[in-house]
Amino acid sequence: MSFHESAQNIRIEDGSRLVADLQNEDGDFVHSEIDLNEVLGNNDGHFEWDGEGFSGSAEGTHFDIEGDSNVPILRSVLTNCEGEPVEANVNLSERIVNDNGSFQFV
């Protein structure tokens, strides 16, 4: 299931950890977190799935649920190959799901 539809208190901590209380199959909310540095990289100023360590070249990282479709977006300013800042964003529901109260990268 899409994590943000079954979560409370979603936030980013320490610039890279996605933290929330996720609902499990019993309906209980369970604290869960995933370090996005392990699954997201910076490819010339753009977020890249299956990469790693994006936060080492990121500033102003923040999370919000956006738009009429309630899309979970991570935004940051990433440095490109020339050292220039680039505004970047990624829809976390593309690859992050709630697996019975735990974040899972798929």
C-alpha cells in the first residue's frame, strides 16, 4: 500500500531519514523509519532511485504532501557536476511503500 495513505506524523529527520507512524494490518500505528540515503542518490542535480548518499550534496531538504492527489514529495537543492545548486524533487510513493507498518523500498 502507498505509505502516505496509511501514515501519521510523516517527516524528514537529520536531512535523510523518512520517519512516520505507519498503520499495520491490525490497524495499529507503528513507528517506522528509512534512511533515504540508502536508496536515493544525486545524479548531476537530480534525485536518482537505486543511488545512495544524496544528502551529502543537498541543502534545504524537506517533505510535504502536495496537490489535489496528495502526492508525497521530497524536495531539496542538489549540487550538479559543475557545483551549481539545482532544485530537485522526487515522488516518494514511486518506490517507498508501507509493508505492514514498516517502510519498504521496492
